[in-house]
Amino acid sequence: MDQLLTNFIRALRNADVRISTAETLDAFSTVQLVGYRDRQLLKDSLGLVLPKTPDEKAAFDTCFDQFFSFRERSPLPTSGEAPTADSSQPGNADAGGSGESQGQRTGQGEGANNSTQVAEGTSGAELLSGEMSAAQSALGQLLTRANTIEINMAISAAGQQVNVHEIELFTQKGVYTRRILEAMGHAELQQEIFTLTASDAIPDRHLAQDLGRRRDWLRERVRDHVEHQFLLHADVTGRRLRESLLRDLRLSTLEQRHHRLLQDLVQRMARKLVAAYSRRRKIFRRGQLHVPRTLRRNMKYDDAIFDLQWKSVKTDKPKVFAICDVSGSVANYARFMLMFLYSLEEVLPKVRSFAFSSDLGEVSDLFARNDIDDAIALALRQYGNGSTDYGQALADFRKLCLDDIDRRTTVIVLGDARNNYGDARTDVLKEIYDRARRVIWLNPEPRPMWNTGDSEMRHYSPYCHQVDECGTLTQLERVVSRLLQSQR
């Protein structure tokens, strides 16, 4: 059972539920208290220990329902049911799933099929009308007991034995189905059906047909279990693999079809940063314990400390000004940086954004009136057509809001600094540098490309507190995380 809970926690982590080692130990202690018998009690109890946010609670509910359940596809056949076509033949059903040839399946050789035919002149009704022998194989006995819970537990145990939770590809479904059946004793059951079918005794052949029906039902049940594990582990693993690749691909190379997945990824990354830094900020800004005030407030409790009082320091919220080059060469980068910044509204409430290719304009109102996707599209449409001119953009920015920049302001410039050999206006950037708390330049180009051709990075870098390459989502997340840390 320890392995069962370990696999469940692994599935939760795959579904982006953050679970620490201490919380894992709490989960084991919880299971020791409540056990596995009452499914709803187990779900409610683990739901109090493992998920911590509404998103994690939703993911937990989905994972639990998939992990601790079997879909009811069909009831277990009873001995009195009429046999299905060829159900007494050891090789009539596909135990291996898709992607395997007939000759590769267990017990499905041509000789086996020929030797399992019912004796000529004996009808199915005649077989069902007499007594039935007792199954000898362990799996046969399990199936004839017809205890669905016991069978489900045996399937789960066999799945753990063959590590079905490691399934990664759709084509592995058949492989794991066959492995689970083999671990449960499928080969011995096949041999028993083969021997009983060849017997002259009607009770033996009656048992062969009954076991054949139950074996077919078991195969469906095992396939169902493997499908659950695929959805629980492999489907998530595939998504995580795609996301991992997208995180490290240069945004300029991404195709349009990836944008929706990237948007979801950016918003999820932003939510994680919000959760992390909002907690840290609350702890950081709580202040020191105010001992005299604490003692005064708790006198009514006979000096028992119930109401802690803290020395609080009023802090002004930081301001972030984002200047984005939205010309064709770097528009994709601007799209995702703006999306990232505006998804951090809870911890960065004062973001003002500016867009330019030549002339610069403030686009903060677009984000106030529209959702993020529409606002970004409007900003790109209004300011993305023109020959790139960083000198003109910096001059426009100076005119619009130089007086608003102070020691609480962080200015972020996103652009490749390629100025078409125009005037770089480094004097304006120096003014901004002298007034702001930090000036951060994010260049989406690889570092070896800086200072080549018409790039002005060599002239802009001295007037920046921080200069970073920012061509992938991983790099962007790292930069934003450092920004949030510096704003505490």
C-alpha cells in the first residue's frame, strides 16, 4: 500500500500539485489513520493534506478519481450466462492491445486454436445444463469467486509489479496490458482452459467456457486500468515534455500553432511566481514583534499570548515601466513578456507599458480596457509598423514620463537594440539610469550577436544595471523572478 500512495503522489506532482517531503509524510500518516476502505473518507482526508490552492484542489480531485477508480464497462459474467462466440478458446481475445500481430499474442498459436474446438455433436446448451468442475489455477479461482473488489486489487498489485505508472507512449498500452495479465497468471489460466476444452467430461468443458468468458472480461478490465494509467501519467508526461521543449526554444522560431499552449504555460508560470512571492512578501513585511503592544493587548487573557502585535513599516509599492520593441523582428518576445508582466498584477500592481517601433506610445490603457490577448494584439497593430528607431523611442519616453521615474521605479527595455544606424540617444538612457532604481535591458538575441551590424548594445549597456539575454521562456521566467525578489 505504501507503493500505491507513492504512485498517487507521483501522479499529483505530474499534474503540477506541489508536494513537499513533509507533506508526503503527512499523507502516509493520514492513510495509516483512515485506511483505504472508505474511498470518500480517504479522498477528503488527503484533500486536506496535499493540495494548497484552488487549482491544486481541482487537479487533486481529478487525479484521485482517475487513480482510485475503475470505469464500469461491463459486469463480471456469471456461470449461468450463455457463452460468447469462441469464448472457450484460449486465444480469442487480444490480451496485448494494439500494435501486436496475431502470432505474437500469448497462447494464440494455430495448434492451440485447432485443439480447443468443442467435441462434435455437443451443443452449448448441453454444456450449460450439467455440472461444472472447479478451477485449479490461481487466476481461475480468483475469477470464479466473482469478487470485483478482489479482482481490482489484484490488477492494481500486478500493475505496480510491472511499473505500469512508467508508461509514456500510446503504443505501450498493449505491452503493459500483456505484462499485467502475465503477472496475474494469464498463461496458467490459458493452459487450464486449453486442457479443460480438450477433456471428454462435460463439466470440464463447461468450466472452460465459463473461464473463457471471465478471461475476456478480465482483459477488458486490465485494458481499462492501463488506459487510466496512461491518462494519469503518460498524457501528463507528454504535455510536460512539450512544455519543457517550448520553454527552451527561442520565441522567434515558434509557430503560430504553439501560441495557445505557450499562453497557458506563461499564465501558469506567472501563477506560480505570484503564489511564491506573495507569500514571501507577507513574511518579509510582517516586521518585528512589538513586545510592549503585545503584552498590553493580552492583559485581558491573564498574560497568555493570544494576540501577537508586529512592528509594521509602511512600504510604497514598486513601479515597473516596460518599454517594448514591437517591430517584426522581436514582436513575439514582446507579446510574451507583456503577457507575463500583466499576469503578475497581484505582486506587480503598478505596471505601465510602452510600445514602439519608431514612435513610442503608452499602451497601459489597452490592458486596462481589454483582456491580455486583445490588448497585445492592439498594441502590436498600433505600434508595430515602422522602421525601428530606438533614439526616437527613448526621446518619446523621456517626454512622456521622465518626471514619474524615481528611486522606486524599475525600467525594463525589451529589444534587440538594432537601430538601423540611427542616433542611439544614449544621453536619454543615462538620464533614466540616474533617476531609476534599476534599468534592465532584455535582449532576445544570442549574446554572440550583440554588437554586430547595427546593434547599439555596446553603447546602451553602460547605462543599465542589468543586461540579460532573454530569448526563451525559461530565461524570461528567471529574469522576472529576480525582478520580483528585488522588489520586496
